[in-house]
Amino acid sequence: MLQVLRSKVPSRLRALGLLAAALLALSPGHARADDPMAGDAPADPGPRAQLSGAMRPADIRRAAALVAAWQYGRVKDHDSLDWTFAPLYLGFLDAADLLREPRYAAYVRGVGEHSGWGLGPRVHHADDQAVAQAWLALYARHPDPAMLRPLRERYAAQMRVPDDPGRPLWWWCDALFMAPPTWAGLARATHDRAYLDYMDRQWWITSALLYDPAERLYSRDASYLRKREHNGRKLFWSRGNGWVMAGLARVLALMPADYPQRPRYVRQFRAMASRLVQLQGRDGLWRAGLLDAEAYPRPEVSGSAFIVYALAWGVHHGVLDDAAYRPAIARGWRGLVGEIYADGRLGDIQPIGAAPGDYPPGASYVYGVGAFLLAAGEVDALSGGTRH
């Protein structure tokens, strides 16, 4: 129904979305919960690493090992349920397999056990559900009903709350990475399709509000629908669209092949992939603002890493054409490796925010590192690695 409304009365729907976003932004329940250990931006990060960006298993794993070890050293004594750490936990689980380093998976399991497989404090907020992706991944390896109990209790309560068209549940595009894979993962773990159906309904409510079918990109939230870059073009954030692409990949990986709505997700994934490849920089990376690259001279690594991960996943799993996308993946991977410093720091990651912004070359944050490690796993699979 919302898609029909968008095509017939887009101004009315967008005005409704603007109001909803404003109300949500003012709500005390949506206060920021960012972990101060998420990262930093030193003025002098030191020299760059001398690494090959070739898509060869040994080179991929060498780069992944350096980055993973550096990040592990910084967080190994720190537990967090913050959304910023959710991609890192997933990246560490992939790195444990890719590099045959069990300490990375042991760290993630330790966080889950110490928290009682808990979630963030805001009951309905997607950011505070994101870490459950890691708990579900661990559950798939070693099932224990206790690992699912907090998530099942929270989602049972959430599903009883009626939809409010004036207050979309996932009102910002990043949420499509944070929450939907947990709903799809819980559906798989419990064999209960109700979780998947709930996720599907909420996904397309958000898509109807924020997805631009002409540009094949998502606005960050409804307050950005009319914002423009300096060159007059629409403002689309690379990291926000990277979050969505990674969310699509993770949902598709968990969604049954015969699920009736699956073709819609595949179509959106392919449409966004084809558009993002058109916007790829000469260095293989994407700028913070997708449609005004000249205004953002530095690449943005977290969004770029999520995009490379999603493209590589798509080719690896037969959703995207190998010949059409492998060159873009290779350029993207080479660009990402070029952002690694000698000590393993991964730079040019935009700090926490909601739109394109400025940052120094050494800026590094855990969500970008997690995205890089996820990309490494999928790029390794394309390179002939034997992990998958």
C-alpha cells in the first residue's frame, strides 16, 4: 500500500516521513548510545603498510591478519552491546575462520556470555538489536536455547505492538543492517516464519519512505529527502547505502530460497549494486557523498568496505554476474588494502554521524574494521580460498 501511495502522492508520504523523523529525533528513547571505545582519529597514525592488494588468498589473509590483530589488541578486554561493535563481532567471527585464529571467535563468545546474550537497552530500536547477529551466528555453530532467549522475549513483545504509519519502526536506512538480519536469523534458528514476515513488512515500509528508485539509492532518513550536495544533486551517504547493501546480503543469506518476497530483495540488491559500481572512484573506493565526489576528496572506508563485502557476497552466491562485478570488487579490495597502516590501523573511516562529513586520514572505528573483515572473507572466497 505504501508503494502505491509513493507513486501517486509522494509529497504527502514524504511530508509524513519528515514529521515522523522529527518526532523520533526528539524522543528520549532514541538518545545516542555510542561506545567511547569505538575508535579514534589521531593526527599522526604513522606510515602506511606495504601490502599487496591483489585478490590472492595469501595476500588477502595477510592484510586481514594485520588489521584483525591490531583491532583485537585494542578491544580484547572490552565488552560492548553497542551497535558500533556489531559489525566488528561479525568480522571477527569471519576472521576466526579465514585466519584460523580461534581467539577472535572466543572474544565474541565471551562478550555474549558475559552479557547473558543480552541486547542494548532500547527495546524497539534497531541499533540495540544489532549485536544479536553475532549471537545468532554463534548459535548456528553451537545451538543453546539460552542464547536466543533475550531476543525471543524482546521480539515477542515487539510483534504485539501495532504498526504506526506515522512512526516507521526503521526510520533511518542504517537500521536495515542493524535489525532485519536478526529477524531473519531468528526465523531460521526457530523455524518460525512469523519473524521473517514481520521483518519483510517493516523493510518495505522503510523502503517506500527512503529508497529512490530513479537513483537506486537510499536517503539516510526522511529529513534528507530534499537535501542537496554543493553541486545541486541529491545527498546520498555512502556509508548509509553500504549499511543497506550489507543488510540485503545478510538477509538474503538467511532467507529461504522459496520465500515469496525474496525476488523483491534480489531486485533491489541488483539495482543498488549496478548504481554503486557506476559511482566507484578511480581508486576503487567511494566518497562519503555519492553524487558529489569532488566535494569529498578523501575516500570513506566503512561504506566502501560494506559495498565491497556485499558485491563479493553477491557474486559468490550467484546473485550478481561474475564478469560484470569482479573488476569492481578487485578495484575496491585494492583500495581498501591501501588504507592500512603499518601497525594494522585501518584508516579513512568516517566517525559516527548521520551524513557525509570530514575526518583525518587516520580515523579508525570498529564498524569499519568489521566491514573490512567481512569483505576479506567474501573476497577470499572469490579468489579461490577454501574457507567457504
